[in-house]
Amino acid sequence: MTLRVAIVGGGPAGIYAADILTKSETAVSVDLIERLPAPFGLVRYGVAPDHPRIKEIIKALQRVLAKPEVRFLGNVDFGVDVKLEDLREFYDAVIVATGAMADRDLDIPGEELSHGAADFVSWYDAHPDVPTTWPLDAPSVAVIGVGNVALDVARVLAKTGEEMLSTDIPAHVHAGLAAKTTTDVHVFARRGPAYAKFSPLELRELNHSPNVEVIVHPEGFDVDEHGMAHIAEHKAQKMVLNTLANWVGREPEGKPHRIHLHFAEAPVEILGDQRGVTTLRTERTHSPNADGSVEGTGEITDWDVQAVYRAVGYRSSALPGLPFDDRAAVIPNDGGRVLDLDGRPIPGTYVTGWIKRGPVGLIGHTKSDAAETVGHLLAETTATATAREPGDVDAYFAERGVRVATHESWELLDQHEIALGEAEGRLRIKVGDRAEMLRVGTSA
Ligand SMILES: Cc1cc2nc3c(=O)[nH]c(=O)nc-3n(C[C@H](O)[C@H](O)[C@H](O)COP(=O)(O)OP(=O)(O)OC[C@H]3O[C@@H](n4cnc5c(N)ncnc54)[C@H](O)[C@@H]3O)c2cc1C
Ligand SMILES: NC(=O)c1ccc[n+]([C@@H]2O[C@H](COP(=O)([O-])OP(=O)(O)OC[C@H]3O[C@@H](n4cnc5c(N)ncnc54)[C@H](OP(=O)(O)O)[C@@H]3O)[C@@H](O)[C@H]2O)c1
């Protein structure tokens, strides 16, 4: 008998789980249920357009989707088009891999005047469910947070629209970026430089644009004994610190756009009115604590900026019919087994990726994550005669008028985007409109 598994979420975590299932000794049949007509999650809708090398990973993910045991069922919204109890009828087990798409809150006055980095990323990556316009008329912008998302956001805000034209961005994103009037992007870390969460390579790349100068401000650029102990244990952070230290106080080259990095400045308030942001207020911090946490010194600075972006982490969302730990923003689990409110495993229900362990980690981390989850699933689940056939699932969606985007639909869309790119000497141009994605995917 074949073990029938539904995976909800077609990002890397879901696709790696499908891959590992097909490589097991158990006969499996896997349906990958994805809200969007296109697979790959944040690899397509998070990784920055000017990072085509990272998007190459899609080729490996694509090979998993092409396996005969795996079906891609796109344009299906779990919780709306199909519920957990329906999936239980059709499958022996369900793996939830819905990742994260929202922004974490900052919890400071005036936060409602700010933009979430996730929303901006969704716009420039042409996510089909977000508006096609974005306000980019602020000459000076603040970005809060010093992780890789903050770097992506700062870089896209600082680079010229022309620099971004060689990427896969569609016309509406290019037009938005080309009309941008931003000259200065101020990035704020609440802690010292030893705790910046940038990847070394991504940080160094910031310096490669002919139009963007990186200015590391010396105020707050201190590394105390706790910071030294931290970098001694974190090799990547030591490399980041070395790069930053090389940049502090260097002579400006006079490039037209600037990214300023400010350390030990915690955001305390965003000021403005309906017309927009006028000021970001920050407080200088110091770090008397061995764990690297900071305290305010009372020294306040007002920064003259006209837009503020929160790049302080993503947040997963609760799903209908499944428990959710609102504080950690994950589905409670034990190594991938979903736990009920009493902490007991819910049979046949598993979780993997960012919704399992929180929104931190690289694409590669979702592979080991999926291995742990699938290991438990295979050890605990057996195929039953009651689980229904793929044709029954297709009939279920057809009866409800759900227009499923299959793997073949994705292949058509993929070829179409590549052809659009070729016509302009680019690798690809994305289609960002859901109706158009579906139309292209069905026009054989
Ligand atoms: C802006 C950004 C840039 C990044 N850049 C890099 C990078 O350059 N290199 C790197 O290694 N890592 C990068 N990462 C990290 C990487 O993207 C994540 O580690 C990885 O995508 C997490 O995988 P996931 O499958 O858990 O979640 P996701 O990639 O978020 O995939 C979840 C999928 O579930 C789908 N889904 C959600 N809800 C539903 C529902 N109700 N029904 C059906 N489907 C649903 C979503 O549409 C999505 O396709 C980046 C992250 C971000 C936020
Ligand atoms: N190119 C790439 O490889 C790439 C690109 C994008 C994302 N990613 C990965 O995706 C994951 C998510 O990235 P991310 O940048 O969203 O998260 P992150 O790495 O966790 O960084 C979040 C940043 O926000 C700061 N922050 C949190 N709360 C704050 C607050 N209240 N006030 C001020 N600052 C606050 C954090 O500072 P503290 O340290 O002080 O908490 C940290 O600097 C990471 O693993 C990242 O490496 C990779």
C-alpha cells in the first residue's frame, strides 16, 4: 500500500520534505498544496532579485516537483479551499510547511507609520497578493534591524532602478524603483557591531554598487568584553565585525547614494502625521549584560527621515484547525510532531520549516529540518486502505470550483517568464498578477 502524504506549503521546507519522503524505502504519494500558482515560497518571493545565484537553488527544487510520486497543487489556499479535516480524509499524514510572510511588531509609539520589510520585499519580488505600487518618495529612510533582510531592504532602497533592471523584476517594480528619490538609507542596530546578524558575504556585497557608499558611523561602534566573547564563539560574526571595522571612519568616495550603519541606537518612537513620517527617535544603548542584551542610556537622537522600515524579523501566522503558540509564532511541536494544547502529539500531523522553528535560518537549514520531521512521520505512520486516491482529491477541488495550478501549469509559467526575459536580454521577467499567472499556466 502507498503512504499518502499532503504537504501544505510549497516553499523549500515543503519541497525538501517531499524529496526525503520519496527517497525513503516506503512507497509514497505526495501532494504539495500551495496557496500561490507558483512554488518555491521565499526563494521566489523573499530572496532579493539581485541575488540570482541564490535563486539557482530552484533548479534542484524543480527536480523534486518533477518526480512521479510528487504532485504540485498550486492556487489552493489551506483553510479556505481545503481544511485539515478534509486532508485527513484523503491522506495518511499531513505536514504543515507554511513558513512566514508577515512582519514582527516593534511595539513603539508611531509604529503604524512605518513599513514592514516583508511587505516591501513582497512588492519588489512581485508577490501576486500585494499591491503593485509602493511609495518611494522619501529622500532619507530608516531601516530598523541588522539582519540579512535589513541588508536586502537597504540595498534595494539605495541602488538605482537602472542597477536593478538586469534582474527578474517586472515592469511595475522597475518603474517604482526608477522613480525612487531616496539618497540616504540609515540602518539602526540596537546593539553593538559584535551582534550584527549579517552574513559576511552579504555585508561585503553592499560595497560593490557603483552608486552606493557604505558609511559606518563611529558613535556606538564599541566592542566590550561581552562582545569579544560573543565573536569568539561566532566565526561569521567575527568576519562581519572585521569588515565593519575596516569601514569605520574611511574617506567618503562621493557616490550619489549612501547606506549609513548606526550601532547601539534603539528605536523609541516614530513621529509624523497622516502625510507621513518626519522623525525617527532613537536612544543610545549600552550593554552591561553578559548575554549581550542592552539598556538605554537616556541619550536621545532625532533623525530626520521620511520613511521607516521595520526589518526586525518575520512572523508566521496561525492556521485554521491547528494549535498555535502566539508568543513564539510557531505551531507547537516536538521535533516536528504537532502537539495539542495538553502537549500530546496529534496523530498524523507534522510541521516543518519556519513555522516549525521560527523565522530564522537559511534555505539549506530547511533540509535538515525536514529530515527530522519526515523521520518521525515514517516511523509513526502506516498506509491505510481508507486514504483516498489522487483522482478523489482532484474531484474534490473540481466540485468546489478551485482552479488548481499543477506542475505542468508551473512549467508553462516558468517557460513564459524565461521567454519574456530572453526578449530583453534578461534571465527571466516575473509575472506578478495571479490571474495572468493562471492564464499562462493553462495556455498549452
Ligand atoms: C527577505 C528574505 C530573503 C531571504 N534570502 C535568503 C537567501 O538569500 N539565502 C538563503 O539561504 N535564505 C534566505 N532567506 C531564508 C529562506 O527564505 C528561508 O529559510 C526559507 O524560505 C524558509 O522556508 P519555508 O518553506 O519554511 O517557508 P517559505 O519559504 O515561507 O514557504 C512557505 C510556503 O507556504 C505557502 N503557504 C503559506 N500559507 C499557506 C496556506 N494557507 N495554504 C497553502 N500554502 C500556504 C506560502 O505561499 C509559501 O510558498 C530569506 C528570507 C527572507 C525573509
Ligand atoms: N542573503 C541571505 O542569505 C539572506 C537574506 C535575507 C534573510 N536571510 C535569513 O533569513 C532569516 C531572517 O532574517 P531577518 O533579517 O528577518 O532576521 P534576523 O537575522 O533575526 O535579524 C533581525 C534583526 O532585527 C533586530 N531586532 C529585533 N527586534 C528588534 C527591536 N525591537 N528593536 C530593534 N531591533 C530589533 C535584531 O536585533 P537583535 O540581534 O538585537 O535582536 C536583528 O538585528 C535569517 O536567518 C537570515 O540570515 C538570509
